[in-house]
Amino acid sequence: MLKHNLGYPRMGAHRQLKKACEQYWQGRIGRTELFVTAKRLQEDHWLLQQQAGMDLIPCNDFSFYDHVLDMSLLLGAVPDRYAPVVTDIPGNAEIDLCFAMARGYQQHGLDITAMEMTKWFDTNYHYIVPEFTANQQFRLLSNKVFNAFDAARHCLGTIPKPVLIGPVSYLLLGKEKGGGFHRITLLERLLPVYIAALKKLQEAGAVWVQLDEPFLAMDLSEAEAAAFRHAYAEIARQCKGLKLMVATYFEGLRDNAALAASLPVCCLHLDLTRDAQQLDAVLQALPPKTSLSLGVVDGRNIWKNDYEQSLLHIRKAVRALGEDRVMIAPGCSLLHSPADLSLETALDADIRSWMAFAKQKLQEVFELDEICAGNTALLEANRQAIALRRASARVHVPVVKARTHAITDQDACRRSPFPERQHVQAARLKLPLLPTTTIGSFPQTDEVRQLRAQRRKGAITAAQYDAAIEAATLDAIRWQEEIGLDVLVHGEFERNDMVEYFGEMLNGFVFTQNGWVQSYGSRCVKPPVIYGDVSRPEDMTVRWTKYAQAQTKLPMKAMLTGPVTILQWSFVRDDQPRSDTAYQIALAIRDEVLALEQAGIGIIQIDEPAIREGLPLRKPDQEAYLQWAVRAFRVAACGVKDETQVHTHMCYSEFNDIIAHIADMDADVITIETSRSQMELLQAFAGFRYPNEIGPGVYDIHSPRVPAVAEMTALLQKAAELLPVRNLWVNPDCGLKTRKWPETKAALENMVAAAREARLRI
Ligand code: GLN
Ligand code: ZN
């Protein structure tokens, strides 16, 4: 069986690429130095994959910023506004064009906006969205893929496998500018250029080319399905002799199995870690000469592969197709895995023995092949590791499981319906019309960050740290009182990150030192690992919230992160349904909510910005997800008395198709991000006659710009036309931790002024 890989993490185990790019952007290193780092990283990764025994090693999976952006450069889909970056500025090269498209260009008298960025399917990776116009032209522009092929070949001494995004998925990933056409109709113009690139690779000596077509595993329209048939018929006709592998991942083929199997290519790759059931249908439908690549090692998680499971799939495929038509690989590109487990020196040894990062995942692919060839010792060792994890008392805590199973509908329900609660809460809180508040965090200054770093290093005592955090909190409270906010927050100065902060205090979580995964460009995230049943050993936020409330007569809003967001932004265990883990976290948050209520806190916010992003990729799966996600939130929120006001907050979401479920969360108040859409996102709530209170963000926190009073009054006026004024709150779009103090103060002063003016006018 051929063993291969679909893509390797680019950053380097020590995030070398991040550092080099950021230095280049700051002008601290030159292009040559940047390229040296990139070359070294690619070579290291090629050799590492070769040493791991991979037969086909990917190239062109590397990117300075994003591989979708690289496709736009390859195919000459560069929006006109970037022309001056190369034509007008002497010395600029393709790399500068690439970064200009990704990040915008504000230099040398030019001011060009960046291209849009969006989430890569259901991962936390973000790609640069191709922009297409009605008269879009394509041409071969960048040589990156050809250079990568030559370099990899030279480095490896064997023929590498270039990776490209397939033509149909490339178009579907993009967005029409100017309207009046559908991007799929650009296929006719794209194909000749795309085929020219393939021919050029073939001339350079390429044998295999991997074309990623993740959309084959998504819901497809008839026109999209037809585009696949047409594109691959044309490619097959014109690129005879080139071995094409079409790679699908993140979902099963399901109703597209026959379509995918019928494409005239040499090999089809399936992500069996996402959907093992597709294997039978594909085995039946596969034409006699097509090979099948089995993605058996999970590229999205950090857990050791269960060889026994993988071998079932491999043996089934080998029985049906014969060994020479079966390949094995990770399910998807390892871009979404951290680099190397061997760097984790501080992890608990047991838990570490259950894990595999990118480097180890390749080892797993290799070992699976060895086991097929008769190496039973490897299988035995894996069986033992899997069995230890399965039986571990670290993972399985019977009382937590029992409590989760005992959750009742009543636990997920407030005592009284919203109108009654609204009444009691109004009497208790005595807030003005259009109450003003913020979303939780205030600027995380260098000073505050340093405090936390010093505390971690042990350079200051707990008492010193607490005193400094108290001082920062007190300052923020005095200042909120001065400018006249109605509902205050403590500022979240004690928190590093809204998920990590809670994970560190909950049972069932561990943290890696180097488990970084690329999020976008040079940005990486280090998600916590949920390895076992989650429970809350003690209060998490009560101390700081109580302190804050004691400093003011105004209501202090407590801040928690919701169960779905904690789940979504962590590496989650794969030995139980996500919903089970979500309910366990929900119960932990519920206990915290009750502890806050007990401590006299009247308003508690449970942030759930990630509810929307957890939505499954396939329509038929979405309802079931929304049911448990909303229920998990309700379990977290609904333990309180009527007089306790529960807020939730969500950002960067479109709400149209899930508005009924948002309403079903039954938060007393929801704050959402709307300012950049000029309240357009509020339409969904208005159309639905959203019954509870709502704070549509009146200013964008992503930029340092200070919005004028009139701007915000106008937005409030707009909101008041859409929803009952008595239900409206006034707040920014999101937390302010990435902002600086001066702009934050100025913006919030204006916001309070806008609310006061609106109260008189509306
Ligand atoms: N309470 C959090 C904050 O203000 C919310 C962050 C978020 O929605 N992403 O930082
Ligand atoms: Zn937010």
C-alpha cells in the first residue's frame, strides 16, 4: 500500500514561520532572510515525512499566509486594486503582493484594503476569500507551485506530490463581486489556465498531483455537481498520463459518493475519521481502475489512532480492491494538528501516552502499513495504550457521568417565562430605558499581561498579583461610574483567554506547551485539551466578581464562558459524543452561575460566541446539533431565580437561519455584533419578533476608530424601528481587550452620550 500525506503544518514546531513573517512585516528582516527560513522549514518537513516512511510527500502545501490565496496568485485572480503594489513600488515582489492581498497595503502613499477572510469549513483556520468579477480573467501568474516541486524533488531525491485546490472547490470558496452571475459559471474561463498549470507540472516531471475538492463532501446543487463532472472530464482529456488524486475531507461523500467515484481520476481520498460509513458506498461505486486513499488518522485532533478501528477499514478496502489500489493517509491535511508531541515535556505522562501530533500521526500511518504486513507487536502496543485510556480513572469519573445523565427538562428551563422574569428583574435592577453596558473585557495593557507573566514565573507573590489586579479592576470600576455606564463589568484583567482561564480551573483539561495550530496568517492558537470527564472543583470567578461588586452600588455583571464555546475552542475527546462533553461543561458552569447568584450578583453573562461556528457542515446534521447546543446553554443558565438576569453574547454570526434556536436559548438579554452591518443583522431578530431583551452592538471594536455620538444615535434609532425600545440595550460589538485605553474611553463616553440622547428622542 502506498502511504502518503495530504499536507504538513507550515509554522514549524517553534512557530519559526510566524516569527519570520512578523519580522518581515515590521521591516526587521529582508526578503532573503524570510525565504531562507521558509526554505529550511519546507526542507525539514519534507525530510521528516520521508523519514516517516511516506511514499508520496506533498509539496506546495506550504504557504507564507494561506494556500487559497496562493491559488488566487497561481491563477492570476488578483483584484485590480492591488495592481499598484507591484507596478508602482519598485522593489516589491510577488511576496509583497501576497501579503498586500492578505493584510491590506498602507505604505508608500497607497491605502488598499485587504481581501476578506473566512473560516475554512468547520476548522479554526481562516482563508483569504477569492474575489471574482463578472468578467473575471485568469492567467498563470505565480510560479510558487512549480518552484516548490523542483525544490522538493531536489531535497528528497524522489518525485513529490504537488497539492492544489481543485478547480471546482476553488471557485466555490470564492465570492462574487458586483453580482449578476454565479462564480461556478467562471469554470469555462478557469479550466484552460488550470489545465495549463497541470501540464506545466507534468512537463516538470510530476507524476501524482493532489487536487483538494472538499466540496465533494458538502451539500451540492445540481449545477455544482455538473461542474465537477465537466471539470474532471476536461482535465482527464487534456492531461493524459498525469496521476490525479482527488482529496475530500471534513465530511463524508454521502449522496455525492457516486459522483465522486465516477470522476475520471486515478485515486479518490476519503476522510474516514469524519465518516466511516461512506466506505461501503464508495467501494461499490468505484470503477475497476481507480485507487482509493483511506484517511484513517484524524488530522483534526490530538489523540492516538485506534489501530484496530483503522485496520477494519483498511482490510475491508484491501479485500474489495486489492493492495495495490489502496493507499493510507491521515484524513485531512495535518495543517490542523500541532507539530510534535515529543516537545511536550510537561504533560502528564499517562495523558501524553494517549496523544499524537502531526509528526506522530505520520508514524501511525507507517505503523498501520507495517501491521498489515504482519508486525503484531505494533498492534499490541497500540491496543494497550487505547485500553489504558479507555479504562483510566483519570478519564472516567462516574459521579460526573451520572449527573450528566440525570439532567432533566426542568434543569434546562427557567422557573417562569420571560415576561414574568422581565418584570421582576426590572423591579430589582431599576435600570433606565436603553441601559448601557459593555461586553466584559477592558484593554489588556502590557502592564496587565506582564503581571500575569510574572505571576506564572513566580516573580511576584499571589498577594502582590491579587493586589495589582484589584487595583486595575477598581480603576476600571471608578471610571465606568464616572462616564455613567448603567451596568458595570470588572474588566477581565485576571484572564489570559476566555476559554483557557476556565479550562485551567476545571477537572478534565490539560494544556500543552507547544500545541499551536495556525488560525490565520501568522496567528496561531493553542487550544486546551479536554481529556476526561469535566467537573468544577471550586469557584472560578466568584472571588473577582464579588470584589468588583463590593466596590460599587451599580449592578456588576459577572462574566462566564459558555459550554459550547469552551467545547468548540478546545481539542475535544473522541471517545464520547461532543454533546456529552458539552453537558458536563454546562453543569460546571451552572454551578458557577449558582455560586455567583448566592454571592449576591444580580446579572450574569454567559458568552457563547462559538455557537454558530459549531454548526455541522451538512444541512441534515444541523438541527440535532442546535438542539443539544442550545440545551447545554440552558442547563448552564437556568438554575437561577427569576430575579437574576442572564445575559449571553455572540459575535461574528449570521443569525437568519438559526434565529429560532437563538430565541430558544431564552437568555434575558443577548448582545450581538451588528455595527459593521449597520444593524442589518438585527433584521433576523425583528423578523422573528425576538421576544427577549437585546443589545445590538453600536460600535465596531475591531478598529481604534472612535465613533461619533450621532453615528451611534442613528444606529439606535434604526434598532428602535426594528424592535420594542423597552427591550433594547446599548453596548459595543464585543469585548475591548484588544483596544487601547484612550480610544476605549472616548468611544464609551460617546456611547453613553448617544444613549442619553436616544432616550430623549425615541
Ligand atoms: N466577555 C468576553 C470579552 O469581553 C467576550 C469575548 C468574545 O465574545 N469573543 O472579551
Ligand atoms: Zn464578542
